[in-house]
Amino acid sequence: MPLVRISLRSGKSRAYRHAVGDGIHHALVDVIGIPPKDRFQIIAEHGDENRIYDRDYLDVARSDDTVFVEISLRRGRPAALKQAFYRRVVENLAADPGIRPEDVAIVLTENSDADWSFGKGEAQLLGADAPPIRTAVPA
Amino acid sequence: MPLVRISLRSGKSRAYRHAVGDGIHHALVDVIGIPPKDRFQIIAEHGDENRIYDRDYLDVARSDDTVFVEISLRRGRPAALKQAFYRRVVENLAADPGIRPEDVAIVLTENSDADWSFGKGEAQLLGADAPPIRTAVPA
Amino acid sequence: MPLVRISLRSGKSRAYRHAVGDGIHHALVDVIGIPPKDRFQIIAEHGDENRIYDRDYLDVARSDDTVFVEISLRRGRPAALKQAFYRRVVENLAADPGIRPEDVAIVLTENSDADWSFGKGEAQLLGADAPPIRTAVPA
């Protein structure tokens, strides 16, 4: 698993929230190369008073609908793969549910194989069946 | 401190939520070896629409009651100690409040001694009184 | 961006919550040296049942109003700078909104330049315009 935390504006429809989750997950599968079933996402809704952010830092014109995406994942993906992932996420979310590319902020935090338990008290990524980590950007 | 974030299904009783906190804390104390008073836990409740996860990835049959546990802690525990910790957490939560072992997902994120302030503006783990980090699995 | 997560007691006024955000941000700017516009904060409110923590661990006398501050930021600040930052945060929050220094707990998690996208699908910190990382404590 990557574990994905999505923090978005309160009041969005279920379809909107799930489209955000879908778009991020498809980018993780298609670009980062995680297994399609490796989906673990938590969505939190926050009122505008509780989401405080600059509206143009680094020349990005952010609106009230900015979504924050925090992803914990295993160490080892190269910078070029992460860049390709960011591009894909904003493409996917622009297509559905129609989020402006400026309104998608993403932060990654890396950890180790021993740092994951997917259930049953096991550390599955230490086993022989752990999925490999893609290191090349897909064509 | 480890800082423990527990994300669980909305609508659980106070007793259930506290039993989850207790079971995780006791595993941290008994296996990881943190001091008994080193307890810092934040529980967040999420509706089913906002917890999206696969129901059988890595051959773990998850139910609607899956609990996500995210723990920030100091770097240095070996993989075997983490594995023993995961086993103890699911044992504890199976005993009380009665959570299926398949329904406990755990993610660790490590940081450094300088990355903690427990209050008063101090970096307590840089001091001589910082608790040691256990590196052997307890018998 | 650092990304700042503030977890505090439910029921505080908007002015209180924003003062917490302001005090943390000013400490980040003045001590850590981030650009003034580099502000990204998410505030979460939790009832007392969902914030479980020891009341005197490490000789810090915590009250019901303890605030947890989790900050993701780029790797590279030395320990002395982090210590100066913790001191400044508690000074700022004591001044406004009047939080006891004992009631401010801070945890940092570091990551890499490639781990940030501030919008538009770009990895801005990999570019030539990325802000430098301060390594000396300001006078």
C-alpha cells in the first residue's frame, strides 16, 4: 500500500470525492506501478476556516477548491517517476471530477518495507511476494 | 512519543475507540519498549464513503471495520521488532474490542530525535534523559 | 511548503484557530526561513474522547487544551534550528491565542525535494527557483 490521505473542502458530493480517489489511484497504478488492488485511501473534509493556504505561492493560482494529497509509500522511486505521477494526477483530476491543475497539491513521505502491515499482524512487504518497486518512467 | 493516528469507522462507542487506543499503546510499551506514560493518540472517525480500500489485497479479507493506524516514531527499531509489534497489536485488538486481525492496517513513519517537542518549546529527545531505543525483540 | 497539520480541541473559535496557524507560520518564516507565502495548513478539531495523551510525561504538565502540530518539510535543517523553532512556536502561541507552553507538542517529518508538488502537476522544488534551506540559527 501506499496510504493516501485526501483533504478536501467540505460539502463535495460522494461522486466528486470518489472521482478524486479514483484519479489518484489510477495514477499510482499506471505511473508508479503499484498493483491495482493496492488501494487504501482516507478522505477528510475540512471547512474553509480550517484550510489555510496561500493563493499564488510559486506562481500557482489556487482556488477555494484546493485538494491536499498526502501519500505514504515505500522508498525508492526516482524523481522522474514522481514527476510523471504528479502530471498524471492533475490530468486525471482535470478530466474527472474537473479540478483545476492549480488546485492539486501533493506531498510524499517515504518509509521502508518493514514499516507496513496490511493486516493479520504480518509485515507483508518483507516477504518474497512483495511487489517490486518501479524505477523507470513508463513509456 | 510515538504519535499515533487511528482512523476508524464512524459510530463506534467510546469504549470501543478507547480499547483500540489501549491495545495499540500496550503493544508499543510491551514490545517496542516505550515508557508507559509516553502515550499520544489522535482518533479520527470517518464515514464509509471516506474510507476506500481493497477487500482482499495480499490475501487479507478486510471488512467494513478496518482500522488504519499511522505511527510516527524515532528511527532505529529493527524489522523483527516491528513484526513482533504488529502481531501484538492484532492480538490485543482481537481480545478487546474484538477486531478481526484482518482489519488492522499499520503504517510506520520514522524520524529523528531532533524532530520531537513534547511541550515547553524543548526538544526533549536531544537531552540526556531521552529514553533508549530497544533493538532486540523481548523474550 | 512545509505542510502543517494542527490537531486541536473541538469548539475553539475561528480567531483562536487562526491565531494558532499564524503563530506556527510566523515561527516557520522567522526561524526556519521559509518564504512568507509558503503557507499550507490544515486544522482538524477533535473531541476530548479522541485525543488521548499523558498529562505529565517528561515533566510537561499538559492540560485539556494540548495542541498537536505535525509538520512535513524538506530534509536538512540542523537540530539547533529545530530547537529554536520549537521555542519560537510556544512563545508565539503564548502571546496569541494564549496557549500554555506545556500544551504545544510538535512532530516533524522530513522528505526530499522530489516529494512535493505545489500544483499544476509540477515538482517545483526540483527547479532552479526552489527556495534554499537555512542551516544556521538566525541571530
